[in-house]
Amino acid sequence: VNTMGYGIQLTDALEEQVRSKLEARFKPLFLQIENQGACEAPKLAVRMVSLEFEGVSRIERGRLVNTVLGEDLLSGRLHALSTELRTPVEFAKAMKKDVGTFGAIKTKEEFAKLYGL
């Protein structure tokens, strides 16, 4: 249990449930969830890289994530969500890596090894 200095008890359960929902829907090559504190409820930042985002606009990616986590957001269990949602090629460009290496990547482990994550 973590109070994040706000006097509100936060559990790892919410973060794990968010992780589980996102992994089930998007099969990410990389997923990072950061608890950024709380007001009435936790505020999470999500960084995710997924092949599921290929050909999907950034706005639509956000909508897809909000749909997956909609129940938590609407109930107030999750107060706020910030996202950074990228395709593997977008992530490679941001990391200044050769985008040609993605043809060989098939697993999260290979992706993590390539980027030292």
C-alpha cells in the first residue's frame, strides 16, 4: 500500500489490473505504467509500444486505451491518465535506432534486449 504523500492509500492492485487489461488488448512489446500520485484517485502515466497501433492515428490510439480503461475512469477509481502510445517504428525513431531492425523482432524479450529495457 502506497500513500504517495497524499494521505490516500493506493494499492498496486489497480496498476496490475490496468497492466493486465492493456496487455490483453494490445499485446505490447513495451509497457510502462507510472503512478503519478493522486487527488481523489490515482493518476497514471502509460508508455506503450504495440504493433496494434500500426495504421491507427494518435487520437484513435488514445481513444482505444480510454475504452479499455473506461470503467476505471468513469467510476473514479482512476482519476487521470496520460499516455505515450507508439508503434515500434515510431519508438525506434524516438530512440534514434535503425528502424530496419524491426523485421526480426517477434517477442517482448527481443524488443527489450534491443533497447536495453
